Amino acid sequence: MADTSTYTPPKVWQWISENGGKFAKTNRPTAGATHEKELPHGKHPLQLYSLATPNGVKVTIMLEELLALGKSGAEYDAYLIKIGDGDQFGSGFVEINPNSKIPAMLDRSTSPPTRIFESGAILLYLAEKFDAFVPNDPSARAECMSWLFWQMGSAPYLGGGFGHFYHYAPEKLQYPIDRFTMEVKRQLDVLDKNLSSRRYLCGDDYNIADMATYAWYGNLVLNNAYEGAEFLDVASYKNVVRWATEIQSRPAVQRGRRVNKMSGPEELQVHERHDASDIS
């Protein structure tokens, strides 16, 4: 049944702070810090400030994969940013990421220290720094970049669109749910068709495009993200399920999924990570 309610936009939009459902206290139409708060620093060159959302998980998976390759320079301290408490609006975090979104990273092995924000930028920075998980051949690299940026451009439809209106919105409205469901299913079909003839997104080699896309779409098809698996009929995308299952079985992926995690079984939560022994 179609929505019967109507909304006439005003000539000039005004922010109503209590609107927004679950995220009403964390979303606002302005940028910048709301309070003074310095960030902690650990002993390792790489300092990560994050939360185990799909965007955060991308980076912890990458770091754990680098360490599994023996890249000791990828040792890192991971500090928890509680976005529900507004930690992302603290002055120290905003200095690293003026967009106030997780994840954010500081590389203190450079002089001066290098800040990196946006999950795709962090993946690419680490891949280039450690010469791993990104092809060197120009054509293969272009394919990897295409899929990486495909994911970066597509995820807002999945998380910000479908996830919000289907799972989080205080009212269930048919039009936005139908609109974003259609787009998410199209994206799953894009992946499924590509993976029908490839082991990974770009061919035989696992790379940062797989890590980025798994964090969103693998989580959707295997772990019932947004409680939408049945609604989206994710099991019908058999190639995506096969690909995601293989990636999720990797020990480094399993480790990375636990870092900065605050939900699910308590024994799988690792709020902060400062040493490999923190993930038992």
C-alpha cells in the first residue's frame, strides 16, 4: 500500500534537532568540534580512532592482513570512538578528520605525522605504504581502483539509504524503502554478475577492493545487516555469498572484525587494540 502522507518542503529548511530517530543526537547540519578533548596516543606508529561499523572494519581488516603478511610496521593502536556519545566531535578527532566520521588514522612514522581520513583513502594509503593488496600493473590497478571507488560511492545507498529507512527510521515509509531496496538489489546483482567468473572482485587476487566491499556487502549477505537479509533475498546472490564466505573465513578478517567492536557476544568484543595478544 502506498504512503498517503504528504510533505510540503518550506522555502528554507530549518533544523529540528529532535528529528532523526536513533541518530538525532549525533547528526547535525554543521561541522567542527563541539567540545575540547585530546585523543590518546599509544606506542605504535599507526594510531587508529574508530568503531567496528562497516567503514571501521575495512581498516582493521587491512591492518590485520598486513600483520599476517609479516609487515611489522603495520602494528597499530586502535582507540574506540563512541559515536553515540559524540566522541567524533571532540577537538582532537576533528583535527584528524574535519568531517567527524570514523575511521580516522594518524601515521606518526612520518615527520610531521600524517593524518588520513575516509576509509577508502586509509586503505589505499596503507596499501601503498606497505606495497601490499593493491596491484602494481596499471591495468590491474585501475580495475582495483574502479571497484574500490564503486564501493565508496555505493555504500551510502546501502547504509544511509536502505539501512536507515528500513531499519532505523522512526516511521516505515514505502517510497524511500522501495527506492533504496531497488538500488541495493541492483548493486548486489552487479557484484553477483562480476563474481560469476571471478574468485575475487578483480580476478584471482584478493585486494583492498574486496576488503572494502566485504565490510558492507559481505556483512549484509552473511550477517543479516539491518535485519534485511530475508527482505532482500540475499541468498539468491549465490556468487556474492560464496565470495563473502571465503573472505570471512580468513583469520585476519576474523580478527579485524573484533577490533573496536561494541555489539554482539561480549567475548568477541575488543574495545581497544594495542597488541596482537589483545585479540585472543
